[in-house]
Amino acid sequence: MTDGHAGGHTIAPRRVSFEWDTTPLHWIPDEPTATHVINVLHLLLPAGERWFVKVFKEALPLVGDPALLKDVKGFMGQEATHSVQHAYVLGHLAAQGLDTSAYTRHVDYLFDVLLGERPPFGLPVTAPEWLRFRLSLIAAIEQFTAVLGNWVLEAEGLDRAVPDPVMLDLLRWHGAEEVEHRSVAFDMYEHCGGEDPGRYARRALGMAVTAPVLFYLWGYGARFLIRNDPRLVGRMRYSLRAHNRAVAKGLLPGWRELGSAVPRYLRRSYHPSKEGSLRRAVDYLATSPAARTAAGAIGRAALS
């Protein structure tokens, strides 16, 4: 089984929804570090995935392959839905006394200003080159989201910890869709680069920028959440020791698992269709409570 552009799997958004009323602040019981390291996703993704959609809209006129265009539109629909659902989690955190706006303002500035439609600070970069550079960043980010998506689908440690089922379903639904559309951003970048001899160098540059920035934002986000958690009231800080304990329990992905994604991506022969298992992702989407409810709603609407 392969992705749509590579051989027939349709990529389409699922209009899911989640009920957060009973989800506790520490949704992995007695594991505040693991909870908040994963919660950084909610800080980054609302603005980040809105930005993906904006950049892809700019690039749509460059897509001359009908199959790729169909996949790109499906990708955009999925990313828009991800953005909305993670934004709801931020509201739930705020309702429990954890206001994240001081952090998300920086994220909004990164995506809306520094990586906006025009190069920042008057940089002498042509509009086509700026667009290609931003597409290379999205392709690199999607390498990590595919790896994380595959990890959360396989994370037996999370199951053993008995986390909040709604949050676990959100993460696995999202992770499954990341694996499902794992190739689209890469194919979009390659397609829009055409025969440009600098296409590989720009792809490598995109990863060279993305990896350290993501690492920094994740560490900063975890420290921010733990420092501002009203249940912890300054009694603990983020530490690598606590993080590594969570990794050992299978509650977080390992450093080697994340780090090895970079050299794979930098191989000239690389293609993300080899990341994770599409079959496992599709199987989860067939059983996800939120995805099943969304599919049922679509079916009822079609019959009415």
C-alpha cells in the first residue's frame, strides 16, 4: 500500500472532534514531564499547520501533475483540521489555569512574520526562491512529523501508562494522518523545484534550519509548560534526567529515533514513502473513535 501520488491511496481530511471536558491537566497519570513534552505539539501546530496551508496555496499554480495536485489538496485539508483541533487543546489548558499565550506569540511571529509571504528584514531573495525555501522547510518538518506519527502509533509504553483516552486518540489520529500523507510535502518540494540544479542543496538547507529550530522550540516549550503548570507551582523544572526516564518507560520517542531521521532525509536517494507503515496508519484510522464518528456523520449526511 502506498501514498496517493505513488499509487492509489486517497488522502482526504476527516472532520473529527474531541470532547475535552474530562481530560486532566496531567493526561499521563503521574508523568508531568512526559505529558508536557508531548503537549508542546499543541503549542507549535496551530500556527505551524496554518502556515503549511498558506504556503501550499501560494505554490498550487506550480503543480502540473493532477495526481499530486489531488494529494496536495487532501494534505491541506488534513493540516487545517489538525490546526483547529490542537488549538482547542490550548483552550482546554487555559481553562485549567495553564495560559500558553506568552509562548504561542513567539510561534505566531515565527510563522506569520519571519516565514511569511515576503522575506523578512528586506532580505534580497526573489519571490520564487523564497517560496521554494519555505517548501523545503515544510518537507523537512514533515520528516519529523512522520517519524513522530509512526512512534505514537507503536507506543506501547503510552498504553501501559493508561493515559486519557481522548488525548491518546487525538495524538494517534493525527499521527496516523501524518504517516498517511508522509510523502506529499516532499513530492511538492521536488515537483516545484523542477530541474533546478540547486534543488538538493536547498533540501539539505531546509533540514539544516529545521532540525535545530525544532529542537530549541521543543525544549523551550517543555520548560515553559512545566514552569507555568499550576499543579506544579514551581516545584519542578524540565530536566534531561526526567525526560530520559520517560523515554526509558516508552512514554517519549528516543533521541536516536529522532536523530536518525536527519541522515535518512539527507540521502540523495531518499523518499519518505519508506517512513512508517501506511497500513498501520490506515488500520488505526478505521478504529479511531473520533475518525469513526466523523465517518459516520459523513455517511448519515450522504443518506439524508
